[in-house]
Amino acid sequence: MNARISRVRVAATAAAVAGALTLTACGGTTDDGADGAAEGGDKGAKVSVTDATGKKVEVPESPKRVLALSEMDLDSSLALGVKPVGLTAGRGQQGAPAYLAEQAAGIPVVGAVTGPDIEKVVEAKPDVILAGQMADEQVLEQLRAIAPTVVTIDDTKNWKKALEITGQVLGAENEAKTFLSDYDAKVEALEGKLGDKAGAEVSVARYSPKGTAVMQQGVFISDVLNDLGFKRPGIQKEKGEGHSTPLSDENLSEIDGDWLFIGTLTPADGTLLDELQAKPAFAQLDAVKSDSVTEIDGSKWTSLGGALAAVSVLEDIEKAMAE
């Protein structure tokens, strides 16, 4: 869905939202109306946090009803021990990303990757909104009228920075620091287990019926692989223009490497590699010939990612590559 369609959808719900916000206002307001708390929100002490855009936002000191409007926000919240009251469906998913499905069970869906459903956001009665990488000012204004809204993801899409900001919002800064320290220790331990595969050339791709896409620099999985000191083949050494770069079968060599991790957003119980083996261009890859291909959950490896995703990726790599 493009930005214009998103704005039209938001405008179409304006009347309903206005009515809901009128009821909210009757319950009391904060000093800053634009960042006021929704009905049922915490009207106690506030703290100031600086979001990913540099904007200072007053949030409840102890938020009770957290709304997560991106996969990374959901991941960060769960990593810090907070179960949100609403989430947006993951990329290619009907609800939470597959790797978070169990932990996120029962959380209502209030939107999709294309944007939130404002009426459902109001119904969730959040006292703080984690807005991911939201950049549409019209939508942000709608959200700020409902509850304090914090953009958690900056242009680097770095999950560690997002976790730190989320920790500040949730009053869980120490928990965020501990998580990151534990992650660093897991990375160091895994590097020691990789043996002669340390520093290998590792490729990550996502397959769909429309074709294969490769993950370049500037996305979640590349940050994790960089932490482990892996090299990347071909254009994966460079920053891409979007989240992933589509390839034709003629250019499929761009996904080759010492090791190839490939998956889909909707895993199908290990059948992907059988399907790909029937493709001549895939069968000719060196990684395929050396049996160095691992099928992965694309909703974890090749989407927005997050703290729990990063730790789970380390476990996947250890299982596939460690001696």
C-alpha cells in the first residue's frame, strides 16, 4: 500500500477517531495535548525520552499498555519482558512474525507493515505507542493524539539502538543493557565454536514465487553477520537501496558463498530446498554443490528483526556451522 492510500485510509477513519479522542479528553489531559495519554493510560509520573528522530517525548514512568507498531518494537518489548496490548502484522504475515508467534499469542493485530488501523489503535487504549520507523507525519499526529508516541528506529535500522530506546520508554534500561551484554558474550562464544568457518563468506537470501532477493548491508541480518566477522559475497558487501534486492535467475550467482542461508517469509517445513534444487541456476551454486546451504525462517532472518531475532539467528548459525 503506498503513502497516498495510507493517508486516504487514515482520513476515512478521522470521524471515528475524533469521537474516541473526545471521550479520552473527558478523562483528563496532560500538559502537552499532542502527546497525551489515552483513556485508561497512566496519569502518574512522566519521564522524558529522546526518540530515534531526536524528538523529546514525555512518557509514563511505568507504562502499563504498550502498543508495538513494528516487528522490531514487538521483538524489543518481549525481549524486555513486556507483552504489548497490540501489534502490527509482520512482513508477509497475518500476525506476529513466525519466530515470535508463541510469545505474542493473544495480542490483537492493530495494523500491518503498511501502517496502523487508527480505530484499532484507539480501541487498544495504549498509554504509550512504539512507532517503529514511522515517518508519515499525518499518521504520527493521529497517534500522538491518542498516546505518547515514540519513533524507535532510526535510518540505520539498528536493532541495538532500537532496544536501548525501547528500554528507556519501558523503564527497562538496565534490562536492555544486560540483554546487549549477554548478546555480546554469545557472539564471542559462537566465534570460538566456528573453527575454520570463522570469517567465512556467508550469503543470505529470501525466496518467493516472484523470485529471489538478496540481503545487502544496512539491514538487520547483515548487522548480526558483521558482529560475527563473516565476509559477504558480491553486492552483499554494499548497502542496498531497499530492504532487499531482487535478482533474476541470470544473476543468481550473487547469492553464492561459502555458506548460503535462504528462506521464505512463510516457512513450509523444509520443502524449499527441494523446490530450489529443481532450478538449474540454483543447483550450479558452489554452496549447493558443497552441501553448505541451510533453510531458515525468513520472518526472522530477512525481515526487520530485533533483539530476540538476533539471539535466535546466533543459535541457527551455531547449529548449521559450528564444529
